[in-house]
Amino acid sequence: MKVEYTNQEYIRGCIKACEKRKHLQQVAFSTFHDCLTQVCFTCNICMTSLPFTQQVKMKKNQSLKGFEELKKECSKKGDEDEN
Ligand SMILES: [Zn+2]
């Protein structure tokens, strides 16, 4: 499963996009870190809004994927499911 570091707005958008496609997903929110995490088993992706300092440390080895790109992926997979 791929892990993406992004902001909460992006993740909220992704959660809605996945909900629309009836993806199998779980969402958690940490009040301590003010961090929203979405795990979508259909997209095989984990989106998290870790604090920026933590993100920078972890981003070194990973690329940040934009919301539009992810949304496209979600739609693709959703369409496949419907067919
Ligand atoms: Zn999904």
C-alpha cells in the first residue's frame, strides 16, 4: 500500500471521491496531531496529513501526489468495478 502525505482538504476530497465510488475505506482522525488519515483498500492507498515537519522528513523518499491525479485513479478503478 502506498502512503501519500498531503493536507486535510485534499484528503477530505479523496474520501468523498472514494465514497461516491463505494470504495472500501477507513478514516481516522488524531486530535493530538490534528491529523486526518484515509486508508482506501480499493485504491490501495493511505493518505495522511501528518504535521509538516513530519511530512518533510518522510517526503524525502516519496513523491507527493496531487488530488486531481488521485481522483482520476479513483474514477478509473470505480469504472472498472462497475463494468
Ligand atoms: Zn478509493
